[in-house]
Amino acid sequence: MSVGFGHIVPKRIQRTPQAIIMGSKKGGTRALIEFIKLHPKVKAAGPEVHYFDRHYDKGVDWYISKMKGIVPNSGEIAIEKTPAYFRTPEAPTRVYEMDPSVRLLLILRDPVKRLISDYNHGRSKHLEPGNNYPTLEELVFTHEDGINTTYSRLQRSIYHLHMSRWLVHFPLEQIHIVHGEKLIESPWTELNKVEAFLNITSEISENNFLFNTSKKFYCAREVRSHGVWQHTREKCLGRSKGRPKPPISEGTEERLSDFFKPHNRMFYDLVNREFGWPASDT
Ligand code: A3P
């Protein structure tokens, strides 16, 4: 603790995070971390850290140096999000070896919607004038009318494959799955469940959000005080979140949805929970 100008400034420390948002890419991870940060006890690292996938050789002190400081024994929680962890085969063992009690958060949405969003993300990065980018159909379907299961953006949507690797090390109760569609419709409802999972008081409510009609998403409502004046403004996610949809041929979504049905069933059985995405019968 240090004392300056008459008030006590609590000493902050950096440590390994008590919670990690481990995926999934395009599931709504940025919205999740920005919204849970509205909670006064949650201290979130800004950019994606990529320790357990890309930078593992840099060591745990490097990882800790990327964390926001917290006040020890104050109930504050350090958190980071790196969506690539979910599908990185080495990540579950590495996370477990660092801290077997860490709380894991995973946000998932309909695998077809996630795949289209992931494709759109790749496409928008390569769509400079004069550049061509393959159509979604060219990437996901084979010439023999099958599904191209080697396409990595499609593999990322086969949730049970990735989830089963995490369950080797962590019990289901230690992994909270946020419903991606519900986070879009009613962020505060999903965030209240996250608060309960993180064992922090329930602070986030509908009052923290404003619906932005041009973005068609909820944005965080920020209240700033200037002396006696209070000023409200909305803080929306950037333009890369909630992109206009890419061109897709008729029937593509249906074919993809049929492909994912047995995989979704396997995922539901694995986590003992249904998410409302189309699935084969049990
Ligand atoms: P789209 O851009 O395809 O609509 P991630 O942050 O993991 O990359 O996920 C991006 C997705 O978050 C967006 O995909 C969008 O659908 C979703 N999302 C959820 N809540 C959002 C919000 N409040 N504002 C913007 N995007 C949100």
C-alpha cells in the first residue's frame, strides 16, 4: 500500500488470470469481454494475448506481464480472452499445468453462423480493390458435392472435437458456456450468469446497455460525470464486429446446417445442454 496526497492507493499486482475466455473465434468474444468489464471487479487485458497458442515459449512471466493489475484479496479478477485457445490442441494441457483451478469461459453460437462470420472475416481482410476471394461455396463444398472438412474455418465450428480435449483436464462445471445468440438479444441476462460463475456480485443490468438501431446490436452505456453533470454515451464495438453479411448462394446454409446436425448432437450430449441449433435426434 502506498500513501500519496492524503489518500491511500492500494498496491496492484499482476498475476495469472483467474478466468480465461478461451473461445470461440467469431462467437462474440469481444462483446463478452467488453461487457463483463462493466463489472467493477473485473480487470481485463486489452488485446488478445495468445500465450497458450503462439507465445508459450515466452514463459509464464511474459504472460503475467500482459495482465491488468489487481488489488490482492479485494475480490478483483484478472481475465483475458484469446479465442484461438479453444481449438489449439496443446492449450488444455498448458492451461491446466499453469492453474488447474482457472475458470474457463466459452462463447458459442450456431456453428453455421459462426462459420459464415469467420469466412466473412477472412474475406474482408482480402477484399482490397482488384483482389479476388473464393466464394464460401468454393471453400466449403467439394467437387463431388460433399463437404470440405479440411477447411479450417469449418473445423472450428465442430465444437465437440475441441470441447472433448478440454474435458480431459477440466470438469464441465469449470467451463461456463455463454449462449452467443442470447448474448446478442439480451446481453445482461447472459452476463448475470457469467457473474454467478465467476462468483462476483451481480452488478450488470439492462440499464448498462443501449440498443443501437443502425448497428442493430446492444452497446455499452457509459455514464461520465463532469462535476454535477452526468453525461451518457454509448460505447459500441468496432466496425469489424457486426459486419454486413457476405454473398451466399441459396441452399448453402441449409446444406451446412445438415452437415452440422450430428456434430451439434454430439456436442449437446457432451455438455448435457441444448443450444437450439439444428441437431440430429438423440
Ligand atoms: P459478425 O461480425 O459476423 O456479426 P468475435 O468478437 O468473437 O470476433 O465475434 C464477433 C461477433 O460478435 C460478430 O459477428 C457479432 O455477431 C457478435 N456480437 C455479439 N454481440 C455483439 C455486439 N453487442 N456488438 C457487435 N457484435 C456482437
